[in-house]
Amino acid sequence: MTHTVAEKRATFRALHHQGCFVLPNPWDAGSARMLQHLGFVALASTSSGYAWTKGQPDYAVTCTEVLQHLASLCQAVDLPVNADFESGFAAGPEGVAVNVGLAIKTGVAGLSIEDREIETPFGLYDKSLAVSRIRAAREAIDRSGEDVILVARTEGLLSDPGAIHPAIDKLVAFAEAGADCLYAPGVREKADIATMVRAVAPKPLNVLMMGPGLSAAELADLGVRRISVGGALARVIWAALLSAAQQLKAGSFDGLAGAIPGQHLNEIFGSFV
């Protein structure tokens, strides 16, 4: 069954109202379709995973490239797609608003805006400007008349895992500025996650899982509404490629033993044709 963009957006909105769902991050149309085949209810793009497919580091791709990528993902699957829209590809609120408007046209059901200042390594926009940027994104969505989820992110915990209180302070301010969902990549401890959930309630919290740790059930018990994995799935694939290729270079073909049969892949992807 093919759903319209409006139907995908309505489905995505409903997922944020109750319960907890896992939001895996594909990096191209093929991985997106595989994740739909496996039964996931929604997807999110990954800036790092996509950049690596281009042979570039994270944050090196252009806004135009990302917009094309998002359109490709949305067209490839019958699921809602949340856009990892980095820092909005602009510093000022006006530029963020313009680019958010362009992202909405790709068909995404949600999009995230970070407070990362790209020009400065591990730099973050100060709270006042970061809030203004989120407010501008909110206004751009409202002007569009489209039901797109706005996710506001603070990246501070990725460089300073102990900065829980500044992260929560920003998330609360983002919620007040109109964000629909809040997100602080890097939060790991149960107590910190529970505190974050309470601070932004009744709005939902997204938690990033970059590796083994808390289970989905444990995160749901803490009140987390959605769970994403960022570039982790892409890194798993790259690790498998590197391992097999290194064995090839050494003259061994043993690394190919774990390959999935091509016929099986053709059957899966053939179901989308």
C-alpha cells in the first residue's frame, strides 16, 4: 500500500503521542527499503551515514545534496522519514527558516535542527541564538501548513558527557520555542535520561544509542518516546566491508563466507518494484 505524504506525516505524529518506537537510520534507498521490509514503522536519515556514501566526512555534504538525498529516501519507502538536517545549513535564523522550507518539500515527516556551530570544532551556538534558530524553524513549518515534526537537538554531551544540566536547560528552552520533540545525543545514564524526560514533558524525548547498552524496553520504562541509532548501522556495514576487504588483500576469501545470498536480496528489493 502506498501512503501519501500527508498520511505518512499523520502516522509519524501519532507515533509521538504514546509508547516508544525505534527509529533506525538508513543511509540510502536500499538500506531504507531493507528496514521497511524488516517491519520498522518509521525511519530517520543519518548525516554521517550519507556523507560516507559520498566518500566524505560528516558535515561535508551540501544542503543541495542532502535535500536530494532526503527526497530519494522519502520516495523509496512507504514509511515516514525524519530528516537529520544537521544545523539547518545556515547560521542565522532566517537562513535556517529558508532551508527548513526546502526540506519540507522533499516529503519528510520530521526534521531535526542541531545547535552545533560547524565553523568551530565542537562549538555550539549560545542559548539565545540556538533558541532563535529553533523558533525560526517552527515558524517556517507553520507557514508551510504541513504537519512536520520539529526535533530540536543540543550536541553538547558529545564533547562533554557531564554537561547534563546545560543540555537540559537548552532542551527546555527549545520546547518552549516550539520544538515537538527534544534530543540530546550522548545522554547514557538512566538517572540522566529520566531527568531529561521529566524536564521536557509532556513533549517526547529522543535518545541516541550508538552501541550496546540499555535495551529498548529499559528506555521505554524511563519514558523515552523514540530511539535512534545515528550512523551506527552504517558503521556496522563499513566494519564488515573493511574486515572482508582486508582479508581479500591478504589473499584470503574467507571474509566472504557471511554474505547474504544475492537471490534473497533480489527477492526483497523486487517486492518494491
